[in-house]
Amino acid sequence: MLPGHSPAPDAAMFPFGKQRLRLTMSGAIAAAVLGLAMPLSGIIFSNFDIAAWIFAVLWFLALGGSAVFLAWVGWADRHMYLAFDATGVWWRHKEKGKKKGHVVIPWASLEAAGLFWCHEGPNNSGHTLVSLELCPRDGVDEHDPALSPLIVHDQPDLPGVADRRYRIGIPVFATRHYGNQLVEAARSRTADLWFGEHERPTGYIQVADLIS
């Protein structure tokens, strides 16, 4: 690990946080407008009785609270990113009880890297969930607070893929936005470490596993 550093200037950068901020702020603005719509209509048309005003106030509080929550979530994660350079895989995310910071897993510490994907819902419905699978040469570090949440333990039944490894889930909105750019950025920098992209059964990757 090389905390406290930053990706190289030529790194392939995927700013999930900025993209998420745009989405959440759009939702926050929509919720705020809807929240104000009913009280304003009562003021403009002056046709609300007591019961209607009580409902309008509750409507405003519910949607106003949703708007504040969406804005807060997007703003709090605005600096989140995933990046690839010659050194390794970088990301910035919140550590529980700590400030956000840069973390990197060097390519030199890995014995294999690749991509898993699966459908979120049955019958190929819903979104496609994607995860970056990183297999450390000397085993996972369960004591590192930045890495321990990423540890998975299963048997993928694929040659060269360790049972205990790190999984970085890619947000659905980021997969849609960046498409194959993200896959190519990882694959082009892993060289002979890359074990490919493999489909997994539906539900193999959970939405809770994704960077959010």
C-alpha cells in the first residue's frame, strides 16, 4: 500500500464521485420542486382547507428531506474515483471513522486481475453488475481498514483466480457512462496479470458490493 500519494498525470481516471454528484443533485432539485409545488399551489389559488394544508406541509417535509439527503450524499462523495496507472489501482473513498484518502494496490503486489460480471435480475433483466477482482500475491490484508471491506472469499473455479481476493464493485451508472473504457484501462495496464472477463450467475455480485 502507498497511502498519501496520487495517481500519475497520465492515469486513466474515472471520477465516479463527480458523476454521482450530478445525478444526486438532479434528483435533489426535482424533489425540492415537487415538494414546493403543493404548498405554492395552495398559496396561489387559496383553495386549501385545514386538512389540505396539513397534507401540503407533510408533503413538503417529506420531499424536502429527500432533497437534502440526496444533496448531502452526492456532496459527501464528490471526490470519489477509481484510477489506473503504471503503479497500480487507485481509488478514493470514505474509510469508516476517518477522512477520505488515496489508496493504491500496486500491480507488483498482485498475481492476477480480471473482471467479473453478472445480471442483477433473472432472465437477463435489470442492470449488469461489474466488479474488478484483484488477487494479491501474498494474500489479503484483513487488518487494513481501507482494504478489509473489499475482501471476498469464494471459489470462482477459474484457473489463477484466488479464493480470497479484493473486489472493487463498479457502480452501475459508471459502467453505463464509461462503457468499455474502464475495462480497457484496467486490461491494458495489467499485462500478463489479466485473467479476462467472466460472466457469473445472476446474484453473484450484490448491489451492496458496488462502490457507492
